Amino acid sequence: MVKDRVNVCGTWIDNISLADAVSRIEASIKERTPLYIVTPNVDHVVKLRHDPEFLDSYKGAGLVLCDGAPLMWASRILRQPIRERICGSDLFVYLAGIAAEKGFTLFFLGGRPASARKAAEILIRKHPEVRIVGVYSPPFGFEKDDRENQKVVDLIRSARPDILLVGLGTPKQEKWIKVYHQEAGAPVSIGIGASFEFTAGIFKRAPLWIRRFGFEWLWRLTLEPFRLGRRYLIDDLEFFLLILKQKWKLVRFD
């Protein structure tokens, strides 16, 4: 029997398909009821155990979608298989097509300087009908500045997007969305990590065959060894120990 939600090391993941997720997004836009979406990977699961504010942002999410292939593997080990991986970067590009088809409006927040704007230009060339009603890359550290936060909220409220796509990196983007999504007023807000940079070509994404085998993390490590080395090779090793403890019922994750 397929469960509606799967517990992986204490992180509850919605066990749904991409089609189901899109249906939820469309319903939220129609009802104008703010919903925000998070997309966990191994690094998220580990960080959630050590960062109460990050954990709180997850508890408020309307959808928790499986981003990382290792989480798919873990769910099978735990005999609670997640039916589909819904990677945030893939969802970002897919939603641009849906938005063009159905007339939904988008707002891009975050990214490195010019990356969100370049991503917007590329998506408009691919989907000429898509309506991107705002693009803003706030200065570094803006989340600690009340005036800058209010400026961002005002920009979003004025633009009235159906979907707010936030690429600030984890856990900053999830924490920001948790605090401001209601005030910003977009029916759907999604944390999408480095998706602007991938789409803009600033970061080269792994070839499709590498993604299908679940080794996109290794590809990114080879591209940014100094930034990602400690995260992937030291910090995230905790995840594999936690999976074994959960499998052998040595610890209970509620």
C-alpha cells in the first residue's frame, strides 16, 4: 500500500506524483490561498535536525516534495517507497510551461546578480506566452534588514504573481518564505535553490543520464569542491547513519 506521506529520518515527505503536485498548485492559485512548497534533499534532512528555525519552516509547508535521489533510495530501504522524485530545478522549468499554457504569472526572487533576469529571458524565448511579472535579486544579507524585506514584500504584492519562485539557497529561502509568504500574497511560493543559475547557464547542470542514476550531487561536488566538499563528504554522512538506525528501529522519528 502506498502511503500519502513517508517519514525519512524525521522529515515527512508527501508521496505524490508531479501531476498531483501541479494539481495542488493550480487549486491554490484558483482559491488564492497561500501555499508554500519545500523540496528536501539529504542536506536538508541533516540540517533540519540541528536548526529549529529551519524545522519550523518545514512544518508550515503545504507540500514537501522529494528532491534528492538518495531520499528515494532511503524510502525503498525503509519499505516506504516514494513514487516519484520531483526535483526543484525540474519543477521550476516545468511550471514555466504550465504558466505559459494556463496564463499563470511568475515572480523570480533571488539568485546571483543577473542570473534570475537571464533565466527569465531564456524561459520567455522558450515559452513566449509566459508572463514573468517581476524579477529581483536582493543584496547579500537582505534578510536581516527590515526595510529591504519590506521592499521585497511590496514588490511582490504590487506584481500580484500567482507563483513566487525563490532562489536564495537553503535554509535562507525556506525561512524567508515561512515568515513572509502570507504578507507577500502569492498563492504559491516555492524554494528552488540554484535553479536560476542552472537555467541561465551560470552553473552547468549534470547530464540527464547522471541525474537518472541519482549522482547529480557528485557532479556538483566536482564543479564546486571547496564550497560543497564539507557538506557532501562530512556533514551529510550523518544521513546514512540515521537511515540505518531508522531501518533497524534503533531510534524512532516522529
